[in-house]
Amino acid sequence: MQRLKAWWIAFHASFHDSETILWARIKVAIGMILMASMSFDMSTIITNARWLFVYKVASIFLMADGGFSEVVRRNRATDLEGGVDAPTEPSK
């Protein structure tokens, strides 16, 4: 049980204790999986050309939205190190 707890702490720290960053990374991963699946002939599964286009746009959107969400969360966060409003050392 201690190993599981230690793993969870390390996993949670990997996305800086931010569920928004975790969700953004999940969206990027799903988008990458969809993009990778496009290297196969999807016309055998999806016969309508319109849905093939939607599939391509959705994969690009997921990757772009996930990346954008993580960048915005990191830059605007006051609770993450290095954010815009992060406390700075007082100058002497």
C-alpha cells in the first residue's frame, strides 16, 4: 500500500498538483492516438468522406486545445512555480 501511495504522490506531482494540466495532457494523448491511427486506411472503417474530415479535425483540435490549456494554466497560475503572479523575492 505504501508503494501505491508513493506512486500516487509522484504521479500527482508530475502535473504540478493541477487537474487542469492532467486533463490537458489526456487530451493531447488522445489527439496523438487519433493522429497515429490516421496512418492506417480509415476509409474501410469510416466510409463517409465528411466523417473522415471530422475525424482529422477532431484529432488536431484535441492536440491543440490540450497544449493551449496546459500553457495557459501554467502561465496564469498563482499556485504553480514560475506563473505570472508567482511571488518573487524582495529586492534588496
